[in-house]
Amino acid sequence: MRDECKQLRRDLNRQSMAREGAEMELREQNERLAYLRQTANTELRKRNSELADSRRAVEAGLIENNELKRLREEVEIELGKKSNECESIRKRWKQTARKLGMAKGQSPAFYQITDRELTQLAEQLKYDISNFSISYSETTSREVDSRSDFYRAYLADIVPNKEILKSYLSSETECPGLIQAFMWHVIIEQVFNCALWAGEGRKYILGLQKILRPDEAQEGQPGHQVERKFYQWRATTAALILEALNQTTETTTHPHRPSQTRMYKEYILDQICDTILPQTRDGQSQMKSYREDILEILDEAVALDRDISRQAARVDWFTQSSKLAVFGQESIQLRKGEVVSETQRNITLIIAPAMVKTGRSTGEDFDVKNLLVPMEVSCTPIMPTPTTRSPLSRLSEGCQRTWDFLKGTWDFLKGTSYSLKGISYPSKGEDAS
């Protein structure tokens, strides 16, 4: 009996100790739970505070954004009004200048265009040519037809070495510069100083200009009087022709003016496409897009040549850096984004010509030359593309040489000019300016 009591006491002690241990563990868990609950509440309050701050920031940002939009709209409206006022003042200033000139008994007022306006027109044309060249390099097979007339007249003159030409065409970074150079050569030779804007009167203007243009020896006379008189005559003649064409358009349908100008541009457009777009992998829709881009460039060039012809000043486009020495280093600028070393300073490609104006639009100061647009060049060296001459390629080159010989003989027999749809186009060697 005593032993059983001892055993019961021991069991009771063990149960008591177990209960105390369980109670202690329960207290620890309650304390841990209270700590976690406190931590969670603190974090929740922090997140709620951040959320509230974010909401207030977003609301403030929306209010500020709406305020900025309102201010921008007000500024744009005010800017439009000021621009209109400025244009109106500029027109009134031109009218006043003309009236003042006539009141003083001076020569008739000439078409006025500031150097800034002329530079903007040239830069816009340059920008559009650059965009077309980049688009051409990214989306076409970049092939040229060496049998085309414009290839021999311009592209072969820019890069005489065919292997280097292939290197330019195969490079996505260098091809745009080559296409820009080609487009500028075509525009300088086929559009500028060619009076495409005059329609049927073009051939008469070019004929008179060839007769009346002063010789280089006469340009050195004091005050450049002979040169000044020639460009005054050209401006007066251009104004009279444009006035006559406008009156004809308003009264009757002229059978020649629009068609002649359009056919000149279509001829140039076809020659450009035959040279740099002999095959277009993207189909007719892409070819149509290219033709529209080129035609827009030609329209801009014709309009620029028209505005230049209407002012009594001389504008030259230089594609030779040696003729710009008088203007110093600012006359030549490196292609945007191109970096060359100190040892590589040789010009490898003239991408865009320099634009130089002699005299003022009023026919004065013909002893002053101003650089309006610098020449854009590249100094990146281009190595010939290595090729393996197979029998087929040698046969192709032989056929090409035979074709070039026959084509040259045919051009020689036709004379210095050829006719397209009843229009005579000057050959490269003929003075079209």
C-alpha cells in the first residue's frame, strides 16, 4: 500500500511538471504571437501610410499635369498668334521696301528671301534626302544598275572603283552616305539652274542664260557690275515668266506648262529608279513608296531653284572641298555621329554639297560671299570587297564592257542631246545652267 502511494505521488509530480512545462511553452507562444501581431500591425500602418502618400502624390501629379497641359495650350495659342503677327509684319515690311525702292527711282524690287529662310529650305531638302537614303539602305537589296545613264554620269564619278562601290552598298552604315551623294549630284546637275519650274519656257531661259552669263574673267571687275546685272536680269525674267504662267493657269488650261514640268521630273525619277532600284524585293507597293519619296524630293528641289532664280543673287553648290578654302574649317563638317582619329583626316566621300551665296537678294554686295550650308563629308576609309572571279563573272563583265561600248557609240551617234517624248535633255557635258 505504501509503495502504491509513492508511485501515485511520483506520477502526480511528473504530471505537475509536464503541466508547468506546457503552460510555460503556451506563455512563450502567446508572447511570440503578440510580438508578431504587433510587428504586423506596425508594418500594416507603415504600408497604409505609404499608400496614402502615394495617392496624394498621384492626385497632386494629375493636378500638376492638367495645369501643365493648360499652360502649354495657352502658350501654343499665343505662339501661333505671334507667328501670324510676325508673318504679317514681314509681308508689310517687304511691301514697304518695294514701295520705297520704286519711290526712290531705283530698279524694280526683286523677290526677297532672307539667308535664314534660304538655309531652312536647303536644310529641309537635305533632311529629306537623308531620310530617303536611310530608308533605302534599310529596306532594299541595295543593288545598282551599271548600265543606266545616271550610273555612268554620277555614281561612277562619285566612286569610280566598282569594288569600293560594292563595299559602300553592302554596308548599312555607309550606304546612306553614298545614296545622299548620288541624289545631290543628280539634283545639282538636273534641277538647280535648269529652270524646271518654267515648264515650256525652260529652253528659252537656258538659251538666253548661256548667251548672257558673264565669263569668269569678267567677274573680277570692280564691284562685279557685270555679274550683278546678269543676276538682276535673271531675277526679273524669272518673275515675268512666273507671272505669265500664273495668269495662264488662272484664265486657260495651258497644254504645255504642267505636262512639260511633270515630264522633266518623271524622266529624272525614272533614271534614278533605274540606277539604284533595278530590283525591289518588297514588291510594287514599296517601289511606289520610293517613287513618291523621290518625287517629293524633286518637287522641293524645283521649288528651291525657283526661289533662288527669283532673287538677284548668285547661289553655288560646291562638291569640291578645294573651292571652300576661303571660308576656313567651318565650311566642312563631318557626318553626324562619325568619329575619326587624328591620323585619318582624308575625305573619302562628299555626302552633301556646300551652299554659298554671293551678293544680296536686292542685287547688291556682289563682292561678298556667305557660306549658308557647310559641306558634309565622311572620312571613314572603305576597303574594296574581295571577290572571286568565276568564269561566269568574267563572262558577265565581258558582256557589260561590250554593252557599255555599244551604248557609248550609240550616244555619240545621237549627238550631244537626245529626245524623250519631244523634250530635249542636255547631256552631262552640255552647259544647262
